[in-house]
Amino acid sequence: MTAEATFERVSRTKGREATLGVIPGRFALAVGRPNLPAPRDWSWTPLSSVAQLESGHTPSRKHPDYWDGGIPWVSIKDAVDNHGRTIDDTCQHVSQLGLDNSSARLLPPRTVCLSRTASVGYVVAMGREMATSQDFVNWVCGPRLEPDYLKYVLLAERESLLRFASGTTHQTIYYPEAKAFHVLLPPPAEQGRIANVLRALDAKIDVNRRMNETLEQMAGALFKSWFVDFDPVHSKATGKQPFGMDDGTAALFPKTFRASDLGSIPNSWQVSSVRAECEAVYDGPHATPAPSPVGPVFLGIRNLTPRGLDLSETRRLSEDDWPRWTKRVVPSAGDIVFSYEATLGYFAILPRGLRCCLGRRLALVRPLRGPYNGHYLFHYFVSAPFQGYLKQHASVGATVDRILIADFPEYPVLLPSPQLVAAFEDRASAWWATIHSRSAESYALATLRDCLIPKLLSGELRVKDAEALVGEAT
């Protein structure tokens, strides 16, 4: 299917016509045509004239045969977990029957999707044919619009998108506003060059992310083998040498089990508590500071994912605001941050060199120093048994579930011998040092990207100059 043919498909997006009002964005996106200058050969262009606007839908949950088919279906969770990325699969799938019996539509690869309800402003691109929920507005780009250029415009205009939204209970970008979007467009060839510069940074960030995931999986697998499945203890109980383990490390494991409040655990291991193993538990403020283009990072719930800390998109606060938002605690390297509300039970270790403060719905525990150094506790918190305990003891609210901060210090912690934890720390800390090093590089690359985007998308910076900067950074 050619780009022209894709663009000429007939949209089923109906409803009210485009609004006639004008709401300027920061530099490259607006509702209506803004009274702003454009660089030479660039123009403020109605997005609907260069891309086909498409909606989404949710097939009825009353019909099981509408679901679990082979068609990826983009939900808010997919967008939140993959903000800014191209996705090739989704958490949920629909069947052809579900697609045929709903207003959902199969959209082509490179369709750009923007979340418009509840969680406004998350952006993903399709790596293959997919459908979406009604929580998205989607654009199938024509030959005059490079899809990745549009993706970067939407990413850069996140704050503007929130201003374009309205509603008393939940903020929503309604279709009259989406239909009136205008985008500042250079010629297609220039769009491609700009997208290539930004893609190079994102590609390096993605490589770092995938390598870090491998190391995290290695650390997690080792923790699970030693402290969840108790593989070395089971081996010694049957008279076997633990697989792939030296004699000195094997000697640190007992060869029998005992009963405890946590079930059967290795003999001589103890059941402690978060309170006994951590200095304190601090929760974040219940407000949000004014954004700043530079300054310390204001960690938000979106910065915590099932994979750990994600700093590819950050909100910053000014140096003047920094003392106000760090009155209770100044997060430091080795602290463990976790989400205690809405998205429950995401944990991350803070790396060295990151100046940050806690955002809403985040808290941290500060491990006691000594042999633990945070890595054992972090892996304990993300292990299946502890995650199950969190869910079992979460407070169910009318709108969101939460972990009661007052109760968290009493949650149980399985405590092996200090020597065994130290042996785990020796291995895990080396992996995590590499992870943090790559994360710091990705953070620097993301900072460079975020600085380049407004200058490139407004025409302020020439592409060849940006290419030189990116070449030096990557």
C-alpha cells in the first residue's frame, strides 16, 4: 500500500466539526492557525490536510470471542509504558470478529497515536497493523508528512496538549480540537533529516535500555534462584553441589528448611521487616511544582516502569523551588523509590549523580548501610512473593488502590546471613554499576534530545549543526 493510497482511505471519525478557536502551542503545534511566523519554506499546515485522523474503539467485553485474537490493540497502558517509542506488540489483542463488530479499525504501520483521555499526551507509533481504544486520536500520515516528525512534534508539545484538553472530572482532548490541529511543517526532505537526527539519539537510548534489561534479568534470575526458589538449598538437601557455584559460596547456604511466618524458609534465615532494615520511609509531596527547562528532576509516577527507572522523559523544577520540594528528604544514590498509589509496586534504585525529588504517589525507603547496600532489598521488593504481599495488603479505594505508607515499615523481609547477602551484593552491584552508567549516558542523550527538539522543530537550529552535536554524543 503506497503512502498516497494510505492517506486517501476514508476516515470514520464523525461528530462535530473542527473548532474555530485558536490555542497556540509552544512552537510547532496549535489548535487553529496561530499568528506566529514560520521559517522560510516552512508553513503552518492543518494536520488534517496531510494526515488522516482516525479514532479507536473497544470491542464488547461481553463477547469473549471478540478478544485474545491475533490483532494488537493499543491501550493506555501500552502508551504509558512505551511513551515515545514504536511498538510491535500490545498487552491485549482482539480478534477479527471483535474488529468487525466494533468501531475499531485496523490501522497501518507508522500510524501515530496520541492518548487523548485520562492520561493525556502519551505518544506511540505502530510498528505493524494495529487497532486502538477510543482513548486515542490516530493519524495515518500522507506523503507530505513524515510520521516520526509528527511523533516528535507531539512529544515536544506535551505541555501544550494538556492545555488543549478540557473537562471537569477527566481532562480530554475532544475531536473538534484534534480536527483543528495545525503543525509547523518544513518540506518533507527536511522533516526526514530532522527525524533522523532525533532517531539516532533515541536508537542509542533504546540500545542502552535493552542491554540494561538483560543485566537486570540476570540479577533478578540470580536473586530468584538463591532467595525465592532456594535452588542451592534444595541441591544441598539432596547431597548435590549447587550448579555453577564455587565451594565458598555454596558453603554459605544451609541444607535444611524450617517453618516461618513466610512459609518454609532455609534454616538459620530470619524474618525481619522493612522498618528494621531501612532508615525510614518517606512519601513525596501532594502537589506539583512549576516546570522548568533546566534544573533537578521532579520524579513522577511515569518515571517508574516494570523495568525500573525511566528518565527518557523528565519534568524538571527550578533551583529556586528545589529547597521547598526537598524539605522532608533529599533522595540520594542507593535509595529505593516506589509507587504507592494507582500504579502499585513499581520499584527503582536511584543511581549516582541524579539530583531529583519525589513526585506525587512516590515514596522511598533508605536501606541501612552495611552488607546490603540496597540491591538485595530492591530485588526482594520486586520479587513475586513480596509483590503478592503488596497486592494482598493494598488498600482498595473508590478510584485508586494504594499501599498505606504507615503500614509499609511493618512489611516482612526475608533475611539470609550477612555473608550470603554480601555475596549477592558483590555480583549484583557490579551489574547495577553498569546499568547506572548506561542510564546516565541515556539521561544525557535524552537531555540533548529534549534541548534539540524545540530548536529543530521551530527552525531555530540548522540540521547540519544538530547532526554534528549528535555525532559527538553517540
